Amino acid sequence: MSWTYNSDTGVITCTRGDTPTFRTVIYTYDNNGEAHVFEPDTSEGWNITFAIKQKGSDEYLVAVDCTDGIVRLAESDTDLPVGKYKYELSLNNPTAGYHCTYIENKNFIITDEIYNHRDGANH
């Protein structure tokens, strides 16, 4: 596997240019405190976004729709300079003016490739 997730810290580590795919789940709680999986209704304008940005910046370098609960990063999404970035997951409804970042300011680390498939050279 070319990426890892640390469940204790929330850190995602990914090799530059790789294509990780993973599931995300939002839970809501009823009046009895029981957890239920929240499934956004896209017909009502709901969406979930996974975003990567540089530390200290509000500008997204990468923003991926994952309303179906699956984050699918393309090669171009992780083709960033080696280093440490921040990621967040947000639940949004632009129609209702709703934006809730439910996971924020977690580290997303891009590591160097050992084999550069773009030029075929070992690095």
C-alpha cells in the first residue's frame, strides 16, 4: 500500500503521485445517543468535500467530492511537492448556506517516489 492512515493522530501519509482511495463516514446521533450513518441527500444540495491545503492557507490545493462516502484521489491530486500539508473533510449545503468542517487541520504528508514512472528513472 502506498499510503497509510494513523487512526490515533489522523495523519495520512502518501507517496507522491499515488492514488489512495478510502471511506469516510459521518455519524449523527438521535435523542437516545445512538449513532446513525448520515447519508447526504444530493437532491437537497448536500455534499461532502475532502480538501488538501498548505499549512496556514485557506486556499485548497485539492478538493475532491466524496459525497458517496469514498475519497478517491487521482494521481494529479497527490502530485504535489514532497512535504507536509493539511487536510479537512466538510459537510456542505450551498443552497442552505451550510458549511461544517468536521475533520480539520490534520496532517497529510507527501513522501518521495522511489521509482519515477513519469520518466522511468529510479530515484
